[in-house]
Amino acid sequence: MTSGGIAIRLVPAGELSCSDLHAKIDEIDATGYRGLRAGPRDPRDRRLFEYESAVANRYYSSCASAGNNRASATEILRGGFKPRATSN
């Protein structure tokens, strides 16, 4: 459960199919528990953050690199990681 009271079932990432991983990422992202931060705002959300990282890593290594729609590891955690603007 997030510090905001939203329950997320933490199914081991290795047991999830690519579509399940994608759905779990969306479910976690929809809670807004991180806001736009790279990590959790509240220390009570550390476990969820670690789980989200495991799911995202599994998705990227098993699914995204095989041609699914999210192209990079940072895009998978799209609610918190935004590319930094570069200057020429």
C-alpha cells in the first residue's frame, strides 16, 4: 500500500508476462506516489519503489528490448524520469 492509501499487489516480476508487466507499470504509475521525482517522496513507499524498479527492469530486459513499445529503461518509469534538455 502506498503512503497515500492505494493498494498495489506486489506479484513477483518473474511471474508476469510482458502484458502483465506493462499493466503493472501503468498501475503503479497511476498512483502518483513519486510525483515527478526519481524516487519516492515518502520513505514508507520505498518497498513499492524497489518493486517498481524490479518490474521496470524485467520489462525492459525481457519485453521492450524485444520490440515492445517503450524504448528505454528511463521511459519505462515515465512518471518520474524526464530527459534533461541538452544545449548545443
